[in-house]
Amino acid sequence: MIYYLAALLNIFNFYRKCPRCKKVQHFTDKKKGDSVTCKKCGHEFVLQ
């Protein structure tokens, strides 16, 4: 049970919302402080 909870939290850790269009997106291999580009509107923002 605890293993599944940890895996679920790890998956949600990669989801971030674009500040401009509010679309929730999945970014793999990214950490806090990395710059990413929104797939919908093209806005570039830093993961927090």
C-alpha cells in the first residue's frame, strides 16, 4: 500500500500547470528550476 502511494506521488510530481493558459502538462526528466515550454501556448516558464 505504501509503495503504491509513493509511486502515485512520484507521478504527480511531474505534472505542472502553465501560468498563462492553465493547462496541466507532464514534464519528464525535469527538476525544480528547469526551464520548460508549454506544449499548448508556447509559453516558457521555470518549474517551481
